[in-house]
Amino acid sequence: MLEVKPFEPDDRTWAYELLFPHGTESRVASRGTLYDPLALPGFVAWIDEERVGLVTYRPEEWEILTLDSVRDNTGSGTALIEAVKAVAKAAGARQVWLITTNDNTHALRFYQRRGFVIREVRLGAVDRERDAIKPEIPVLGNDDIPIRDEIELVIAV
């Protein structure tokens, strides 16, 4: 059975290994700024006492900063998004947003199927972030697509 629980300090080692499997520094770029997702609130999806997914978010802007799962097609990604939407709505927010990159076609399909819409495309934003603040961003991403652009998606809560 799928269960969603708050992201706790005991989850941090597992989360680091999930988000940064190559042992890089725990930082994620968004709109030209670096954030440590391990220092943010979030939720963990569990199935049968096993962690299967993680979402972290920035409550001051209601941005989903990371969303990852270790098992596809379990409903964990959807449940994690719904958990963030619920806390955002309870806090008086009207929407939740996130950024993905142009190479992440799987994520674009996933988010749009759940009601997210594209709000903005920032051409060359990833190239600028790679040059200015996070040189470890790879040049090639999924399916050997050059990673260049940020795609911002939004959903009403």
C-alpha cells in the first residue's frame, strides 16, 4: 500500500543517494539560483516499508524543486504532487510550479498528464546556469539531447 509521509532527517541519507547518485554536492539550480533540496521540506512515498519516491519543495514560492521515484507506475509521483498541492492550498497558495529541462521528455509527459501547463520556456537558461553557478550540469541529457532550456510548468491547487 502506498503511503506518503513528511520528509524527515532520517530520510536524508537515502534522499542524497537518490538525488545525487554520483556523489556531487547537494544543490539544484532553479531560475539562476542554487538550492539544497535536502534542507527543504518534502514528502517521501513508501510502499511496504520501502521508500519509493521523494518530493522537495520551496514553500515561500510553492516550487517543487525535486520529484523522483525509484519505481515507475506505482502512483508515488502523483501522490507526492498531491501532497505538495494540499499543503500549498492549506497555506493559501493558488498554484504550485516546477521547472524541468528540455531533454526531460518523460517528465514533461508525466506533468502534463497530471494537469500541469507550460507557463514559460527560458531558452539557454541551463547553458547560463552551467557557465555561472553549476558547471557539473551535463551538456547532454536524456536520449543524448543537449540540455539548454528551462521549461516552467504550473498547476492550480
